[in-house]
Amino acid sequence: MTLFEWDNSIALGIPVIDEQHKMLFTLVNSLNAVINREYSSEVVGEVIWKLVTYVTEHFSEEERLMLSCAYPGLSAHRTEHDTFVTRLQEIQESFISGKEVGDDVLNFLVEWLVCHIKGTDQGYSRFIHEQVRAD
């Protein structure tokens, strides 16, 4: 069962970032799959680790992009990223401590990503597209 199916309504029109967003949802869907198929905790832990690692890399790339175009909302955007990474690390630590990852965590991940991409990310996307048109 897939939690989230990508469609162009969530695309920013920045190909490298859109591909990274697709990968984020692929990882969340993978986490859902290994949990629902009752894979070993080692496999679930690996998927969580991949998600934490990929999210961190993706956010760094997004922030470099915003910095390169002098996006004025970078600081607030970075704060949102940092808060999400902290929450994701808490989920990972909780899992390592023996707590199962349930639907509440999966729903949180999908909801946060969708809201962030459709909301906050749209802001820097519009800014970048406006700069490109102005050049």
C-alpha cells in the first residue's frame, strides 16, 4: 500500500528539487511497506536511517539553492527544516529504544512533507522563477 502518490500538483518546477521530493516520498512509502509487511527491526531501522540521511542532504541542497539566489526567507525556511530533522531524529531514537513506528508517524511524515512543499517551498520556488523571468 502506498501512502502518497506523486502528482504534478506538488511540483515546484525545479527539476532537481522535484526529483528529490519524489525520492523523499519513495522513502516514506518504503518505510510504510516494511512496517506493514512486518520486516525485521533491522530493516525498518535501515529505512529510517536512509530517510534521515536523505532528508538532511536534500534540505542542505535546498538551502544552498536559496542562498545562491539570495532568497530572503532562507532563515525561516531553515528553521522549519531544522525542526523537521529534529523530529525525525526523535522518531529514529524512539524506534531504537524499542517503540514501534505506527501510522501516526507515517501520517505525520506525509502531512508535513506535503504541507511544507505546497506551502513554504512554493515561496522560494516563486522567488526563483521570478528572478529567472527578470533576467
